[in-house]
Amino acid sequence: MSERFADRFGAQARRAFVTVVRGLIQTVLAFAANLPLFILAVLAIVFIPLGVGVVLAPAVLLAIRGVANQQREWAAEWSGVPIPVPYRPEPAEGGPFARLRWLLTDPATWRDLLWTFLNIPVGAFLGILACSLTVYGLEGVFVAPWVAQVTAYGWGPFWPLGDYGVVGIVGTVVLGAALTVASVPLGSAVVKAHALFGQSLLAPTRNALAARVVRLTETRSDTVDASAAELRRIERDLHDGAQARLVALSMNIGLAEEMMKHDPETARQLLAEARSASGTALTELRDLVRGIHPPVLAERGLDGAVRALALSLPLPVDVRIDVPGRADAPVESAAYFAVAEILANVVKHSGAQRAWVQIEHTGDRLLMIIGDDGTGGADPAKGSGMLGIERRLGAFDGTMAVTSPPGGPTVVTMELPCALSSPKTLPSSGTA
């Protein structure tokens, strides 16, 4: 019985401590992050006509997005309140003015700014309330008796201790204990109230959800078209390649059987041709399978597949990968073929002497950066390969941005939302 009571008391004490810490975090966030960021954002927007804001405003607004995204994670983790990310994808064409336009025309930017301003008083009040309930109750239990011993006229958390004597001290301890116990569910409710406040401003609006549905419909249509084209390619390759060779193989074996008794030498030649054709057909089938889903990708994951791909290229490729797990197979396949297509473009068109690949998993997104020291000038709008990559990534709500000034270097940044499962076993860096 005593052990059960001790376990329950320990669990409640831990919950109370966690609530106090979360309340303090929200209070500090309101004053140390929201307040200075809001002031900087206002100044940066005001200074846009002077030119300084063109560079300063995107940096501050993206910092506000970082704080808002952290609040979304806390809301889901602490209170079970999901807040989807509503931001529009970053445009492929870079430049400071395009970046500024992308941020200022996104309604979610202004909702983030409004949340940043309102969270200064709301976050501070709710944060202080969440942690003060427990602290005030503990004061009544532990501090009040000590204060009564030091001074006969000291103030307790509820009333003057000197006015009621022992009865006042006992009442203070009882009320403090009751408030401490009640502070666990009350503090959690206050933290959840703050999460709901954040959800009301940081979640996507109806218009944003409608736009997202339209985008997903478009990417789904593109994916269906791409899948149909891929199926036609596979059927054509099978019909013109492996199937034709297998038919010829069957005919050669049949002729060899008929001529074995009358002309053994010709039969041996036919069998040799059949053996050669079988090897060629097997090679073509392996290449076809590799084009659908490389075996190394299934066996060793994205890390091993990209390293194997880099080793097969005719130029050195620096590979740095930090992905501590495996993504879902469709996402992993999309990421691999996106990297493969970009590297193929590097080999064919860039004239580069060296390339590099960096892949890492941050938060809930897979970040892929591919660069080269070539001549630059890559334009996604002019290349069907890059448009195909955008369609492939768009099916998973991914994005791609290309920076390729004339003279180079070219840097392609791709992001895919994904979660990881099993841990990896391969090294995290190297040069292929």
C-alpha cells in the first residue's frame, strides 16, 4: 500500500514539475523571443522601401516561422493539439525579391506575425498561471510554517498568519496541499488552453486548406500521368527487349533440338547463341528492375543506394548523409530517383569537375542538397527532367529550389516530409 502511494505521489510530483517547466518555457518564449522578433519584423517591413528590409525582412520572418513551428511541436507533444504547417512552398527561382514576395504574399506569414504579437501577453499570462498554481500551493505547505516561526505577523499565501494563530497556519498548509494537488490537472488545462490559442492562429485557414486540396489534386493527377507513362515505358522495354530475346532463345533451343541428330555442329552453335541471348536478356531484366526500384535501395536504404550511385558516375562526388533511420519505401524511392536525376543532369549538361550530395533528416523533413562546380545556368522551366522531379516530389508534398547563376555553381535543394523508422547501420560521411 505504501509503495503504491509512493508511486502515485512520485508520478504526480513529476507531472507538477513538468507543468511548472512548461509554464516557464512559455513565459520566457513570450518575452525573450516573441517580443524582440515582433519589433524586428515591424522595423524590417518598414525598411523595405529603403532596401535594407529586402534582406532583413525574410530573415526575421523565417525566424518567426521557426518559433511558430516550435510552438506547433510543443502543442502536439504537450497537449495533443495538432497544428498543421500552412506555409506555401518556396519558389524554385531564387533571388532576394522573389524570396520577399513569397513570404509577404503568404497569408500564414501575417497570421504568424499576429500570433507573435498576441502571444506576448497571452503566453506570459498563461505561462505564469500554469507554473504559479504549483508554486503557490507549495509555498503554503512548506514556506508558510517557516514564516510563522520567524515572524508572528508574516503573510502567508492566503491570509496574514499572525491574525489566526495555529488555526491559520494549519489552514494554510491544508489549502496549500489542496492547491498543489489540484495544480496538476489545472496546470495541464492551462497549457492546453495556450495550445488551443496557438491553434486558432497558426493552423491553416479554410482558404489555405482549399488551396492545399487543389495542389494535392494537381500533384495526384501528375503522379497518375507519370505512373501511366512509366508503365508504358516498362511494357515497351519488355516487348522490345527481354521478351524478343526470350522468344528468339526459345526458337534457337527448338531448332537445336531438331538438328541435334542430323547436324550436331549447327546445334551447338544454336545453343551457344541461346546461352548468349539468355545472358543478355537477364542483364536487360536486371536493368529494368533497377530502373523501377534498385535492389540496393531496398537492401541498404537511401544511404547505401546514393553512395552506390555516386560510385558509378564518371566524376568524383562528395557524399555526406545523416539519416538515422529508414523512410517509407515510396518516399525513399522518390528521394533516390530525384537525386539520381539531378546527378544525371550534372554529368550530361554541367561540365562540372566535381559534385557533392548532402542528405540529412531534420525535424520531420528529409533535406537533400546537390551541387556542382559546373557552368551553371540550369533552369527548371526549360528542362523536362527537373519538371519531372518537381512532380515526383509534389506527390509527397515536397519542394525543390534551384540556384544556378551563369558561371556556377549550381545548387539544388529538395525537401520531403517524412518520418523515419529503423536505425541505419551505415557510415554517415565519405567521398565517392
